[in-house]
Amino acid sequence: MAYEPKNGDAAIFPNDKRGNEKAPDMRGYVLAHRDLKAGEKVELAMWKRDGSNGGFYSGKISDPRKKAESADARDSDAIPF
């Protein structure tokens, strides 16, 4: 059974330059998990993998995580009694 990429998946592989030193070192793809706007930033996480054809990186794209609200910010709205 062949691997089927899912929405949000990414992969990058070493590129065979075939004598062209200006060619990119790595090539791959990102399968968007939703419609993206030009200039919009999404997060990318990659993991090194070993495959039957050699090493590569696989990953996931996701919406940027929001920073957790600090305890001080939550307490500032509390009623002091």
C-alpha cells in the first residue's frame, strides 16, 4: 500500500543536482490543510526519516500557535478580596 499524503503534510528530499551546482539542495512539497492567503505565515515542523530510497524529512504544517496567557495577565482582572 503506497503512502497517501494527508492535508497538512510536508516532505522534503535531497535533490539530485545532476551536474548543476545551482540546483536546490532539497526539493519537496506541502499539502495545505486549508486555503492560504499570500503572505500568510503557517508553522512548519520537520522530522528526519529513513526511507527505502535514503534519508528525507517529513513534516506537518499548522496554524501558528497562540502564546498561552500568563498567570499574571489572568490575575490582573481578578477582583481582589
